[in-house]
Amino acid sequence: MKLHKEGYLHVFIASLLTSVLLFISYKYFGKAYPILFWILAIPLLLIWFWVLWFFRMPKRVFVSDIQNVFSPADGKVVVIEEVEETEYFKDKRIQVSVFMSPLNVHVNRNPISGIVKYAKYHPGKFLVAWHPKSSTDNERTSIVVENENTAILMRQVAGAMARRIRFYVTEGDNVKQNEEFGFIKFGSRVDLYLPLGTEIIAKIGDVVKGGQTVLAKIK
């Protein structure tokens, strides 16, 4: 397991602050009040470990399959419904949403291979990620990947805690299935908009892994 590049600065700052606060705590309380020192030290160490854990990049083996639509993120499937997609396709689509808690791996991966036909960032609100209007009102990015079999819109959605969306693709890029296309800091969700008739494999409540769990199959 390694550290994601988005975490370098955060981990450095967290390590520096933790070290300074631990030093100050030990200097004033370490010998005279050891219990008080540990009451302060344990939460500091837990917060430092959480920051390190949040930006982890676990080692995984990926398998490509042109018929499969893989999960774009680690998390839980919270939405599967037919909706009107109004930004790009302007037709009815099947929305499948994966919610990422602050404990999940936050790398976002391409569910299919293809050409990036559309990529746009939208400033917006920071409603909780499970709010019905978060997909259209929150800060978000919309990315469309198309190949000879299908076209999918991926939407990274910020949440109440997630204030930093990163995406690494631009229009015209040739992307590969399961490769990293972005990162959302501190919890949120990724929506997929699939063509009607796509066979949905996932179910509400399923716990999924980015690049490994099959959400749907292309007919």
C-alpha cells in the first residue's frame, strides 16, 4: 500500500502539527501529569493516522472486460433509478450512485475504456452527498466516456465535507478501464449515468470496490 499524491501535503502538515503538539504536551504534562498527556496524545495520534489512512492507495489487481461497467469508487451503492439526464445526453438514463464515506479509498477509476467526449467542472453548493439535489446543485465534475459499445457520464459530486474535487482527464483523452481519473477529498459520491437497457448487477446497499466490483453489464 502506498500514499496517494493528493495526500502528500496533508500528511506532511498533519505530521508536523502532531509532532509539535505532542512535544508541547509532553513538555508540560509528560512527567507531572502523564495521564493528562496520554488523554491529549491519543486523539492526536488517531487523527494523524486517519489522515494517513484516508490517502492510502491499496495494491490491487485489475481485470479489463469490455462488457463490464466497473465501480468508479469504493463505497456503498445508494441510488439505482431511471432519471432524466439534462446536461449532456438530454434523455433518460439509469443512474447508479456510489457513496464514499471518510473511511473509504477515495481514488476514482474509469468504469469503461474509451474516448473522453466531455469534461466540465461546475461550482456549486455543499449539500450532504445523499441529498436528492446534490447531483445537480453541488460542486461537481461531469465526464463522458464513449466507446464502440456505449457512452457513460460519470459525475463526481462534492459533499458537506468534500471540498476538493480533482480530475485528471480532458476532452479527447483515450482512457483505459480501471485507470485513475480523479480523486475527491474527505467523502462524497460518484454518479454513473448508463443507457437504458443496461443490465444492472449492483443492488442498493452493496459495498463495492473501485475497479473491481461490476456494477452493470453492457448488452
